[in-house]
Amino acid sequence: MHATTHLGASRTTVTASLLALALTLGGCAQGFSWNTSDTDLGGPDRKSRLPVTKAAMPSSVQPYPRIESTLQCIRRTGVLRGKTFVVGPFADSTGKINAVAPGATGNFVPQGGSASYVTDALTKAGAQVVSTYFGTPTRAVPAQYAINGIFNSLDFGTLAQADVRVAGAGPAFELGWAQLSLSIQLDEVATRVNRQMSMIQRPVRYTQLGATSGTVIGATLLTGTASLQNQERLQLEALNGPIALGVADVIMKEFPRAQRECLGKIEDLLIKNDTIADDPQYLATLAIGGLY
């Protein structure tokens, strides 16, 4: 009798344990759902999902709208239909090294990779492109033109700087600039004879506003600085649009029909680059808003 009672109690205990285990596993399965719908990326704020952080979706890199419109205009003229261009690496001859800025890798401008902007501009303009950035093709492709680019110079300067403090407190101001110049060269493939050249200069602006303070409270010296800064990106906005502008320029110089029909969209931008002054103040205040 006692053995039967003990056996029944044991069975009851095992059953209860299995039930508790099942409930626990069910809760875990519910907590770690493996639903992978396209609209649910998870995230640390989703308690019922694995803590996977979200990453920003990639954005499309495009030239400035007016330059983009010009490339589409050249495509509509059909002057590049059946034309093949060879594009090589984009050379950096600025000689400027950056090893102090946050995220710096040793150079201010990309080392050759900007040729992708040339390829993109030519493709949008309606040409066929042979890229040699990753090596020469294994099979020769008949081509009529070659386009190469060079970063010629990169200069930096400070237009204005002020730090005015009265009794240890006051505003601080700094206005700086960088000027990048690049050239796009259109040559004949067979002879390497230069056909057209475009020289583009692009100022990049930098502004910093702030305030400093310093005062003595009792026997304690209290100091502080707060600042806001705005700097245009040198490796994207100063390269993507100007390179595409140079490509459009040499194409329109080479093909009169494209020049007649499309130059009006960006003529003022090319005039600015042809007549740009050497005065740093002019460079810092040059209206580049028309590019957008």
C-alpha cells in the first residue's frame, strides 16, 4: 500500500515537472519568435524578438539635379549612340595628406576610385563605357575616346576668425574654406591626342560658431566652451557633381549638337569655373547653391 502510494506520488511529481518544462519551453519559443517578414527588421525595442539593431538603408548617390538633367539631355540628342569610352583610374596629384581629422585614412580625396563618377556620367549620357579600373579587358573592345581625370590641387584657408571675451565670457567665430580643382581630359584612344579639356574648381565651406566662458565661483574656476559647426563633405559633394559637370563639359565641346541643345542648363556653372577669382574671400562666398 505504501509502495503504491509512493509510486503514484512519483508519477504526479514527474507529470508536474514535465508540464512546467513544457510551459517554460513554450514561453521561450514565444519570446524568441523566428518570424522573418519583410516588414519587420527586429530591433532592441522589440521585447518578443532577438535584439538585432537596425541599420540605415543605403541611399542613391546622384549628381546635382541640374547636372543630372544635362546628362539626360545629352542622352536624348543621341550624339553618344554607338560611341565607346575607355575610363581609367582617377589620379590624385594634390600631394595633400590628412592624418588628423576624425575618420582620416591618410588622403583627403579618393585614390583613383572617383573614376566611377566618370563611368556613371557617361552611361547616363548614353555612351558605352569600358572600365579599366580593375585591369585591362581580356578581349579588346573597339573604342573611340578615353576620358581620364586628375585632382590638380587642394588648398585650405581661413577667411575670418574671432574670439572675443569680456570678463572670461564671449563668442567665438571661424569661417574657413577649401578649394579643390580637377580636370577632365577627353582623348582619342588610338593616338592619345587630346581633344577636349575641362577645368573645374569647387570651394568647400566650413563655419563654426561658439561661445566660451570662464568665471570664478567662490574659490572654484568654472570654464566651458560650446560650439556649432557646419562643413560640406569633401569626398562626396565636392567630387560627385563637379566630376559629372566636367564630363558633360567635354562631351558638349566635342559634339556641337549636344552643346546647342544642353549647354544652357549649366552654362552659368561653367562660366563661374572659367572666371573664378583667386581671392579667398571670393572663394568663400561663391554662390554654389545653383548646383542644387
